[in-house]
Amino acid sequence: MSRSICLNADLGELPGEAGRALDAAMLRVVTRCNVACGGHAGDDDSMRRTVEVAKKHRVQIGAHPSYPDLEHFGRRSLTMAPADLAASLEAQVRRLLEIAKSAGVPVVHLKAHGALYNDAAKEKALAKLVAGAAVKAGIHELVGPPNSAMDTAAQAAGLRFLAEGFADRSYEPDGALTPRSVPGAVIVEGAEVLAQALSFAQSGTVTVRGGGTLRLPIQTLCLHSDTPGAADHAAAIRTGLEAAGIEVRA
């Protein structure tokens, strides 16, 4: 059986025409996209334009909600009443659903953003809340870290879970992403990004900070659009994967 992997990107996060141009470049490469829907970034215009380009390139669309924290780009943990957080996630996802419906395309998966993604990977109650947001929206797939609370919550909710790795982020020995406050947490060298992508796709392993390797079997590989050189990295990764005989598909 031939090997295959999905490539996804977090899009609709950077403002203005430069942001939309970067999104368009990423959408020529990836097979799924996670569209920011107003919690940490994004507005109706960025969502609409991202959805339209994704449709053109036949890229599957996912919702990318977060803690409601535009000021800090959703990268700080918030203490919120569960009902309030659930209502915020529902509102964020609903905005994207309405825009996607008007474009005639489905929203097929949900992936939490930033601090919410990291928190829900560890906290069962948050993972259940995120999975519940997908169920309430009629979304049938949840993207998250392998071997996480989100994996368990997805299965309990009857959702398909897509285990995700990151080509441009450093990993800790326990499988967690290195905090962005630590130097080297974001990998910006193209050769290193490609090497990590190939390691994930070929062997399901990643080199962790401090040395050594960790087995993390994944089905989808994320390429952040706000990492310096993102579009070039994405193109090089797709070319490198296909050259290695790995099929890239959603």
C-alpha cells in the first residue's frame, strides 16, 4: 500500500491583501485549510475570500475557532465559564458555516487554534467542549494532537479524529509542542522544515528538542501560514513528499 499524508494550513489569519495573497499561495499546495473565524483573527471578508480560493483549488475547508482573544491572537489561555466558551465557539463556527454555505461548499472538519488547541489536548473537559462544538455544527471530523484528550473526546462524540503533526514547530520529549517563548520553538529554516515533514510522513517520528526521537503517527501535517517563508516551505514540502513517493491527499 502506498503511503499518503494530508497537508493542512491555518489561513485567514493575516490582514489585508498580503494576507490574502499568502493564503492563495498556500491553497495551491495544501489539501485542507483551517479558516480563522473571528476568535483570534479573521473577519467575514477574509473568510469569504479564503473559502472562494479553497473551492477553486478543491481544498477541503475546516473551521479554526479559538478562545475569543483578538488582542493576543488566541495564544494565551483564558479562564472562561464553559457555557460562555461554548457559545463563543458556536458563534465563530456559525459565521464560517454561513459563508461556506453561500459558496456552496461544506465545512468538513474543526481544528482549535493556539492556546485552546494546547489546553484541550490535555484537559478532558475542554476537549469535550471542543468536540461538542463540532457536533453542534454538524461537522464530523476533529483535528488535534495524537494521543491527546481531543482524540479521546472525538471518539466519544462519534467524530473521526485526524492526528496532526507540525512541520515548522519544535517538539518536547513528552510530545507537546515547545512553547513559543523558547528559542527555536518555531522552525524557520527550509531544510529543517522539509526534514521534519519527511520524518513524520515516512516513519511517524519526530526529533525532539534536546535530541532523541519520538514516535507520533499522524494523518495530517500542518504548515503555518504566519511562519516566515511559509509559502516557499509549503511548496518545497509538497515537492519533497511526492519525490519520496508519498501521495499528498486530503
